[in-house]
Amino acid sequence: MPLHSFIRNDTTIIAPNASLRRVINRHTKDSLLDIIRKWLQDPMARPKIEDTSEDEENYDNTNGQQVKRLLHNYEIISSKKNMVDKIFLEDWKNGLNYKQIAQLDMKYYHDHSSLKHWKALKLCWENGLRKKEYRKTSELNSSLLTQLSPFFKTHLYIEEFEKNWWIRISIHDGVPPNTLPVSSNIIYVIYFTNSEHLLCSNIKREHKEFIMQGLLKTFVCNEIEECDLKGKYADSLEKLLLHRQSQGTYSRYRLNQVDDNPLLFPSKKPKKDDIPENIDQFEDMMDEDNILLLKQRDTAANDNFGPNEQPSLDMVEIKLSTPLHTSNNDDQSTPLSMTVLFEGTNVIEGIKKMIMAGIAEPPLPAYLADIHSNGRNYIEVDENNVVIKKGH
């Protein structure tokens, strides 16, 4: 199959237009300033600076001073509108190159990752042995671009954020050179380095097979498995994937919230900040049984979920198969299948709060008590309340 032409040239310019201004304008002032600092460090991205020095040896020094002066001019701008105008109408009035647009787009979705819907993927190697490890983003960029080029006219940009690699795949098939592709033609992949896990944004049906094949060959694995885990919150999905064994009450150890010396008796005196100001009045309004009940609920919630806030998962679907008794004879029953759907900004934290509010009575069934460690949105439970293991 003949190769499509690579969009290797990051300096290809997109001329000013309304779409380009929207890409710039959706950022905050501080976010734009971070990007401008990056552009001014890149000779191919910074505005053309005239050489006013007659001595070539002084050119670098003069150039550096002008870059500092230009950055200072942006730092003292008082409003975002003025900053956008200066970018769009003055310093980059001829337009932005593909790399700059990718940086703007990636910065925005990194800061607002909940605007994407993420799906967890697992790289599967034979005998679990990784065959290829990338040390630099440039190596991964070159390899993945080579794999995708037979299928699409592609621009690829990769950037490291807190040791994770964000991959932006922009498909330009059928898109004029001076036009931005529609958002559905842009796929984001988050690679958690030194792990077997990825997160991927939505992919159009006609692109999916080729993108997956490109990732499979790039990471030299036998299979890419789609996990039963998806959601809007990339950072929480990362925790659920990479720290499955240290969620709930065990999160204290991962977050170093245990005593340095386990042989010392813990202090039973609560910290001043932990005591509500109106605790005396509150307890006066309750009898001993109610106070004991609240403490039991708090203990049950902490025993199952620990003291820390749970990772945000916006949807959990549980398929149950439970016996339905049809007569007074307990031996005669028929299985009843049902699906329970939990939705919200943080389903796992919500279940914890249900215990504390007395809506859910402990002990919880294991599939709910361990929901923070299952690493999935979809849970299927048999008649004995045991999670049916499948997939990963």
C-alpha cells in the first residue's frame, strides 16, 4: 500500500481564521502565558526577530534580549483579550504552525481532561514480557507515525506531563492544507510509562481498526485489550488502573499516612482542626444510641473505603443474578437478572457517603465493598454475589 504523505513539517502554517482564534481564546490568561514561554524557546515557533546587530558574534545575545523583552511584554498584559489580540493580530499575525496548534490543543485538554471520554486499554505481551521500551517521546513519535502513515495523512505530537506521555493523533484526510480538522478526527492517547496501560479518547468507527493496529505494532505487543473501565476523569482512571491493590483503606500506605514508628502508641487526642466548632451543641442534641450509630457508620465506611476521598468514576453498572423465591419452599427459586446503574460525579465516594448516611447498611456485599479495587465500570455478579472474572 502506498504511503500517505506524512505531515512531518511542524512549521506548516494555518493562516488566521475564526477557528484558529477559538483555539487560542478558550485558554485562560495563565495557560496562554505558559504556552508562549514554550514558543519563545523554540526558534521555529517564535516570531521572526530582526537582526539589528552588525556583528554576527553579538547576534545570539541580541536575539536573547529581544526574546526576554517580548516575554516581558506578555507578562505585563492585564487582560486575556489583549493577550489574544497580541498573539493573533501582532506577533503571530501570519498564523500558527501545526506544532503550535497541537500544543494549544493538548494543553487545553490536559487541563480539562473531563471534556473527553476515556477508555482504558491494556497492552498484552507474550508471557508478560515487554518487547519494546521507549525512552524518549521522539522515538515513540517516529515509530507510531511510521505505523499510521499507510492509512492516514497524519500529524502526530507527543508531550510528557508528569511522567505520562500524551499522544495527539490528528487525521487530515480530506482536509484542505489551510484548515483545521474536526475534533472527531483528533484522537488522544495517554501512555502511562513503565506500565501496560493506556487511556484513549473516542475514535471514529472508520479509524478505530487502523489506530489500534498502529498502537499494537508500535508497542510490539500481541494484543491490545479493551478494559471494562471508562470515564471522564483521566487522573482517577489512572489511579484505578495503576493502584488497584492500594485503594480503599490501603490508600493510607500509598500516601504515607501511617505512623513512621508502628511501635509507638497512637495519640488518641484529636487534632484541633478535626473538631467541628459546634460539636458540643451537636452532641447535646443527640442521645447516646444515635452517637454510637453514627460512629459505627463512620467505622464501617472507613473499614471498606479508608479515610481518603475516592477516585472519581462517573458511572458503574452492576449486573446481578439473584434467586427469586416462588413459594414458601426455599428450594424452589428462579434466577432473576437485573442491572443496577450508578451515575454521578463520583460514584465510589457516593457509595461511601451512603453508608455514613445510613442509606446503605453494612456489611456491604463484596462487589460493592471492593468497587474501588475492581478497576472496571461494568461488574457482573453471580447468584452467590461473586464477581464473574472475565477480560482482564
